[in-house]
Amino acid sequence: MTTQILDKYQTKIVNYNQPPRSVVLTKAAAGSGKTTTIIHKAQKMVQDGFNPEQIILCTFSKNSSIDFSHKYKKLYPKQIQQPQITTLHRLAYTWLKKYFPEFRNYKIIMSNYRIIKEVVRGMGLLDPDVLDEKHHNKYIMDLQLHIEAFQLNNISSPYELDSTTNTNIFEVVKDPSGLFDLDEFYEVLEAVIEYKHQHEKITFTDMIFECYHQLLMNPEILEQTQGLFSALFLDEAQDSNTLILDFVKLLVQTHKTIKLTLVYDPVQTIYGFMYANTKGLEQFEKGSILKEVKHFPLLMNYRSDAKIVQASNVLRTLAGEEKSVPFLGNKREDAITFKSIFLNLNEGAEVVNTINDLLLEYDYKDIAIIVKANKIMKQIV
């Protein structure tokens, strides 16, 4: 497969001769073929003499990495060695075990809940005289939420105020319980971290959090890790939280030959509940991290017909983003109606009215409802 089959937006990215210590920012609209473009770009670098082992393609999930790898093999079956296709979590975990012996026997756990429960019980914070039994679970869940926010926002201390918002950890977290104060939270946080180190446990968030701080404190090892790659691709960057962005920043800011590519679309952010920080990408856009910056949009939509793209473009325009371009080969004639609802309370009523209109021609079993949030579904029901 050659770049001749790519559209004009994709071709510009693939053929761009990216200089060292630079970043390519690719805003990729939905269905614009970003996976194909990233693969062709990486392969072009290999054809130009890049060692595949020096190219890292970071996807958002393990399943995405598998899909990337399969598609790479399909597009370039004769390429014996692929670039490294992984997630940032796996990359950080690998480096932790390779460069920091104390982490080599750590076992992955899915959450901090059981550890927090054991820690606070040992501290006497679950004593019935201190906290009512019915509040135990909420207390532990809220502590877990705060600890996760502490790490994902990469806050060095719970007493630290964010320089831009002048808020601390309790104002960062949505709906804090009010069951504990900063001093108590810090005490629990330190105890939980110590417990995990003693028992050699690590969460997925810990992988990047620990790796970031270990590399930050050991610049000679940071330089060794930088020698493992010269090109880094980060897919779905719009869903990166502050911790991930700080980790990428640490890896590339002092890298002597790095070629960084960030692929993202702000209007496709779905991880707000995990503190996705789309504004954090501005430091890359403005050249604060790497001074050489190049912007390449991917606008052709291969997934949807023109009417869907048209409806999507209304939202993209409202969000201040460039409009997608429909691929002319998609010529379904399904009717699409786009309605602007300015009050959330009216949204459920509008859906109900639409359903009632449809029932004049269809049965209930023929109608599907897809909503973005549970609160909208509750309005409908």
C-alpha cells in the first residue's frame, strides 16, 4: 500500500519531513482515518532509515494497541519488525521494572479500595464512635476518588494550590464528601502509598505516577529511557490527563532528537470523569515544550454519509473546530434531523415527543435511543 491511496490531508502528514525536536499536532475528526495515517507515517520513517525499535506508537488502551498491530501487519505484511506499539501505562510499567529494582516484583491491582479500607481501619477511622457504619463505604469511596484525582492531576502535595485555578485537591474533585479534611486525607494518602510499597502492589495510575516521579528524581535514568526512542506518537491525546501530559513532557522536553506526534480531537473527549485535560495540550500547541510546531488536520470523514457529517459539523462549529469533509463514496440517504436544545430539562421532553411521532409509523421495538448521560435517560423514562 502506498501513499497514493491517501487523501490530501493524510498525504501531507505522511510526507512531511519532520525535523528533530519538533511536534506534529494532528486534529483528527471522527472517521478521518487517523490509524491508517499514523501507520503510514511510522512506516515512511522506517523507509527513510529510522530503526523501528526507535519508534513508539502509544494508544489509549490495550485493545487499541492490538488493533494497531493487526492493521500494521495488514498494511505492511512484508515489514518484519514493527515499531513499538503499546500504551503509556505498559511503557511506564516496563521502565519501572527495568530501571528501578524495587518495582520488579510488583503485582497489578485494579483499584485502591481494599487497601484504603484496610489502612483506614488500622488507623481507627472506621471506629463507630468516629464514623457511622452506614457512612463507611461512602467514606472509603470518597477517599479513593480523592487519591485518584491527586495522582491524575499530578499534584505534588494535597496542600498545593493549582497555579492557574488557585484550587487544592478538594476543589479539583467533584462532590467531595466533607467527611474528612486535608490533614486527614494526607495522612491516609501517605499510609496507602506506604502500604502498596510494602506489599508490592501497583494500580494502572500508579504505573505512570511512580515512573514519572522516579525519572524526575533520576535524570541519568531519564536520559537512558530517552535513548530508547527517537519518535513518539500519542493517539487520542484529547483524553490525556495532567499526569499523562506531564509524563510526555518529561520524556520529550530535554530529548535531543525527538519527533513527537500528538493525534487528537477536542470534541471527542470522553474521559472528563478521569480528568482529561484538553487545555493541557496548549503547551504543545504554543511551542512551550518543543519550539518547532506543525499543525496538520485530518478532515475527510470515511465513516459517515454527508448528512451525518453535516449534523456533526454543527457541533464542531459551536466548539470552534474545523468542519469535517464527507467522503463522496458514502451515499446513504438516511434522514437525519438535528435539533438544538438549550435547556437540559427540555431534552428529555423533546426525545419523548419525537418517539410519539415515530410511533405513528413504527413499533417500540423498532426505535433505539442512545444518550450521552444517564440523567437524560432518566428524563425520558
